[in-house]
Amino acid sequence: MNDKPTLYTSLSPALIHLYDLQDTVVVIIDVFRATSTIAAALHNGAGSVIPVDSVSEAIKISKEVGGIAAGERDGKLAEGLSHGNSPMEYKREFIEDKVLVLTTTNGTRLLHMALELGADDIVTGSFPNLSSVCNYLLQQKKNTVLACAGWKDKFNLEDTLFAGAVINRIKDHFSIHCDSSFMAEYMYTHNKADLLSFAKNLTHYHRLVNRFGYIDDIAFCLEEDSADVLPLYKDGHLVAG
């Protein structure tokens, strides 16, 4: 009898409805850059991060809580906001003890989709907080869905690579019969020696680096455990768990 919890990888928000999220840990993954930025902000002492799905909501809530309204649309600073979705913006001297109200094209939207589908145990994951995510999943011993944010419902590889990194570390403790998980781990193990070089092939790399010059962001987003904190969703806020 196999009493291990299950693990699945959803490769796109368009597929998340196919998975049972009840009594399941859902890991929201948006490596370039939302979940890396969330890890950076909390690691540098932010009181919390409030993920919202629209710019107007970010502005409204930030005024109510005295927080920082931030985010992007299509990779660039969203109109009406003074701070973007770069992990490099949220140094300790700027963000400590403040509330970051964040809206992004993919990651914060996926988190709200997971909530609507009944998820009640949500964390966010990226290479900068890989160990914290893996440790949490091992402690919880619950069914798990690794939910990749992709790009506007399309598949992207960097989120899948992170799912593969998680699977590579914890697979002995889960029952995994899932081709997307198998593919994710295969991609990660074959490229983990130099993720940054491999990333130069990726669509989102070209969007962020060639158009906007965010090479420092990309390097940070692919560095394992550089902001190793567990962003845990509670009562509308992501807090350091």
C-alpha cells in the first residue's frame, strides 16, 4: 500500500482547474519575477506582501494600509505605479517593516485562481527560496500541486525548471505519476549546472533582458537560496512562514 502524498505539476494557469486543490499544498511559481520578488521582499524584512490581480486594486489597498503599490504589465512598470516587479528594488533599507501590494501579469493572477478553486494552503516558490519550499512540503506531508504561472496562459520553461528542482529534492517522499513532473525534473537535472546559460534560450529571458535590460534580475531569480524564506498565504497576505 502506498501512503505517500501525491505530487502533480500544472504547467499553465489554463490547466490548474484540472487538479484537485482541496487539502493540498499549492506552490505558486512565477520565477521571472513575481515569486522571486516576493521572496526578496520578505527576506529583506517586509511586513507582508499583498498579492492583487489589478493595478487599481493595488493602488486602492496600498492607500488603505499605508503600503507600497507595485507591479508590472507585460514585463514593464504598470501605469499608475511607482515601483515595479524587480527583486532588486526591494532592499532591506527600503522595504523593511513595510507592506508591499503587488500585481503582476501572471503570478498574482494564478494565486487568485487557486483561491477560487478552493486552495487553502498556498505558498510561493522560486529558486531564491527553494530550500524553504522543499522543507515545508516535506513537513506538511500533504498532496501537492506545483503551479506554474507561465506567460498569459502559455507554457514557459523557467517555472517548469523550478518545479523540477523541487521534485529533484523531495521526490522520494511523494507518489509522482505525472508526465509534466517527470519532464520538469528531467529539464532541471540536465541544465542545473548552469541555469543562467540555459536561460538565454528562453522566451521570457529575451522579453526581460533584450527589451528591458533586466539581466541582474534574471541572475538573482536563478540563484538557489539567495532569499530563503517561506512566503505563506494567510488572510490575504503573504507572510514569512
